[in-house]
Amino acid sequence: MNKFKISTAQFENKSGDKNYNLSIIEKLSEKASKEGSNVIAFHECSITGYTFARQLSKEQMLDLAEFIPEGQSILKLKKIANKFDIIILAGLFEKDKNDNLFNAYVCVDKNGLVAKYRKLHPFINPYLTEGKAYCIFEIHGWKCGILICYDNNVIENVRATTLLGANIIFMPHVTMCTPSTRPGSGFIDPKLWENREADPTSLRLEFDGMKGRDWLMKWLPARAYDNGVYVVFSNPIGMDDDQLKNGCSMIIDPFGDILAECCIFEDSLVTATITPEKLIQAGGHRYIKARKPELYKDIIGQNHKSEQTVVWLNTDEKK
């Protein structure tokens, strides 16, 4: 494995407007390529939009979703990847020949589809089907994995992806700034976004507080640190349907340190160089080798009935 450059991006997507969203993906991919980046990652459902899907019927979801890899969005990503000689990771709703629906995330290069992953813990729309497998693939000799949003909150998923060989885990999200049982959480008033040029301070305080970044910092660096992997986190900025999102797209190294983070209120990207040495130097490498699976394989692997994640049907419901 050699060092190379990865970019993570954030942008304000438009609900259901795939042409617009792909135009922004193209613009940011071009920018990343000009900066020397080999890979760029976008957020969950960055092609289709996400939060608005809580209002859609199954017929509407099927109209929005695409077949993979023959869908028009994948073909467009291939053209963008070829034009700018960059590998692109982005999300969309997928359908299969039996009208099953999935929250999917793809990796595409100039030759076409490299990898596809289906979210293991989907919600937002009751017609989405759970993914059934982890995903490991190669980029420039590095083993990579994908886990979408809530998948990363079930820590066994991150460890399993690491044990399958991942050195880099792409973690696309649409998260933060929503209600939960945790004190300090909640929606952020969209008026602050509308007034961001005149009063950036008030918006920044909300974005960086417990409704946003402070919550993220409670757990995201730990996923990288505990597993000794690079984490590429992507999240939208601005309005996603009627919910405001705070971005914070970032790249974290195996020490749990932030290498680069998007910190402006605009469509943007940041780039970091990843190096193989840190994979061995970081504590996570030792912790994995020190595991004693004979002590807990029958505990962690016990059968139980998992609870379905709550579907957001309106803005008053909690995640």
C-alpha cells in the first residue's frame, strides 16, 4: 500500500433532483481532482436526497430508485470519474427486479461500478429493505469498507468490517440536528441558515454544540481509534427537505485524530493524505491482535430479535 489522497465533501442537495445533485457531485469531483485527490466521497443518498423520502409511497420510491449498475446515475458517475480521473463514492435509493428497495452506496471509477453496499439498518421510509452483507473492496491497494449512517452506531458492524480486512471505512451520513432522548439534541431553526451571512455566529454555535458536532465527537473518532482504521465521514450541509444539517464532513486517522474537516457554510470538500504506517502504529492494531474471542464469541454472537429502527414519518417524531 502506498500513500494517496482522499477527499470528503458536503453540499446542500435538492430533494429528488438527481440532475442537480449530480451536477454538484461533478463540480466537487473536478475540484478534488485538480487538488490531486484520487478519491472523493459524498453523503448518504447524495444523488437522490434523503429526508424527503419519509413522505413517499412505495410507487414514488420505485420511481425515484434506480437499478445498479445499469441506472442512469451510475452511468453518469462513470463519466465524471473518467473525465476527471477520480474515484467517486455516492449514495442513492436502489431497486431490484422484484421491486425491493434499498438505501445503497456505490464506489465508481472510470471503468464503472467497483462496489455496492446496502444499508443494514435502514429507516426514513417503511418500504426500504435491510442489506444482508458487509462490503470489502480495493482502492489503490487499500482494503476499504462502507457503513451507512446508523450502521456505524452498532459497533459490531465497524469491528466486523475491520476484521474482514478494511483499512479505510467510508461512513456516509445524513445526521445530527434532530431530536432524540439525549439532552441537548433537537432541530436547528432553518431561519438561522437563511440568515447565515448576516449572523454566522449564532448558526455556528448551534452547528458545533450538542445538536451537532459535539455529539459527533462523542463517538466518531472512537470508531477509528478502537479499530485502527481511517474513517471518511461525509454529511450534507444546509437544508435536507425541511431539516437543517450541519456538515462536518471529515477524515479521521487510526489514532482518532481529525486530518481534515469541512468548516464552512458552503458546498465544499477537504483532502487528506493517508499513509500505511499509521495502521500499524496506532493502538487499534494492537487491540485487535490482543482480542480473546474464545471468551466472548458465544456472548457477542448470541441470537436475539433485533429491534427495527423507528421510521421518521413526520418532523415531530424522534430518531
